Amino acid sequence: MRANKAVFFMHKDRPVARLPIGAVPGKWPGLRACLMLMLGASILCATALGAPAPKGKSADTQAKVAASSDFVGGETCATCHDEIGKKFADNPHTKMALMHGSNGVTCENCHGAGKAHVDGGGDTTKIFNPAKAPAKEVDAKCLSCHAGAHPDFDRSPHAKANVSCVSCHSVHASKAEGLLKASQPGLCFQCHSDVKASVSMPFHHPVNEGVVKCSDCHDVHGTFGENNLKSAADQSRICTKCHTDVRGPFVYEHAPVKAEGCLACHSPHGSQNARMLNMPSINTLCNQCHSRVANATVHGMAAGSDELAPCTSCHTFIHGSNINAAFLR
């Protein structure tokens, strides 16, 4: 075969051309044209990317520039609110001043741009004041930063009752942890007076004694549970995180424990019963599900007898047992 002709060999089902040894690249004009086209396109793209931006600014950019000029800075606020400014150094919100390369603002993050307020000689209608604003506006302002920590606040009983963030928190004059206006449980008792009475009963959780706090069991910022109870896969875990002896799991489980939870039998804030039961008498509580007739039949006692021993005298492991289906000792 002649050397100046392409050599063909069979590759699978079609011939493949191989450039002969000593061939001159210039003999392939199609490949050279393709390379030139790619080079030209690259030059055009580089020119477009390096071109200066148009002189005119977009409407959004102009609006942002105009809005930023309405901020006066915390130093200007302190000229009138000096006392608040001095105390603010220890406030958790001071970290906002360190945002964006130490160019963040503090007062105006919550109160809004202050230029109109300053130009108006301190006109209070030209600034956002959480103490005088509607609850929904206050909540929206706070949740603009704290929504991640409190995603369920809008569904909470507090939000639905228009109990805003500043009802419990004070950014400038807090007296307790978490910028609260007062410490627990006193702060909670200002509204929940019925609970205050319960924890003053003869047998109660040590809330007044400071051993247990309301927030140990409740998430005041909202949950999927009733009464703002903290949510868990096992709702009884709120109680059994402390009462580990009845946590289980058990081989034989008392149905109400799983179906209704601890509150089926216990009053968590306080009770007349030493076990903080819903009823003063153990048998009265048990007979809500286990009738007196059935009780008497089982134990061979007269149906109307008031001399029955407490059910838990025999059914000792009433929360659950690993050895007996009737929870006998």
C-alpha cells in the first residue's frame, strides 16, 4: 500500500482512518477551522466578562443604598439613651455589632432605621417601640432572628393569646437568665395562678424550692404537645428522665402508661396524695377502670366494702413488670 494514502483497518463494524506517518497537519483544513472557531469564541467571552458594569444601578441596588443611609448607628442612639447604652455591653445582643466585619448595627436591628426619629427631634412615632407595638409585630421582629430556635412559637398558646416576647423578656432591663423579666417560677405564676396553687399543695414537685423549673417540662415557645409540654417520641420521657425506676421497657406493661401516659393517674404539679395521684385514694383511682364489682370478685371481698386494702399492696409494680402479667410483687 502506498505511504501517502490513509491506512484503514477494521475496528468492530466499521473502518477507522489513521493519519499516515509523515503526513502534514495542514492537509486537514476542517480540524484547523474548528480550532480557530473555538479560539475566537474564547476571546469574545473573555472580552465580555472583563467589560465594565453599566453605569446605571438596578432599582434593588438603589433601594438598598437609600435604606442603608437611613441608619444612624448605635453611637448616635447613645447620645440620648446613654444609660441603656452603658448597660448594653453585657447584653447577648451585642454580638450583632460584630456581624459583617464589625459593621453591624445594634439598636436599629430591633428598632428600625433611626434617621427619621433623630431628624424629628426624638419623635417616638418614627421608631419601632416593642413596648407599644402589637404583639404580632413584636413576635415577627424577634422571630426574624430567633425563628430557628423557636420554630413553633406561632402555634403556641402564648402566641394565640397575644402574649408577645416582651411580655416575658426584657432586652434592656432583664433580671434573670435568658433576658427574662423575672426568674422562674415567679414569672410564670403571674399568669398561671392555678399552677401556683397546685405546687403549694401538701405533695408537689419542688418548683417553689427551686429544684425543678417550669422549663424543665414545658417549652414556652411552643411544641406539638398540649400545654406546651416538650415533645418527644415517647411522651412519658418528660417524666421518666427523672423517675428512671418506672421508665421500662417492661415485659408486661400497664396499658394506661402507654396509651394515656403518666397524666392518666398523676397530677404533676401537686396533689393531696403522696404519690401525686389524681385521686386522694388509690382504690378510687383504680376503680375508674377496674370496677368495684370486679375488684370484689377477684379478692373475695364484699362488693360495697370500704375496707379494701390499697390495690398497690399486691399489685406493687403497677407501672410494669418483668415477671408477672398482673404486676404482682
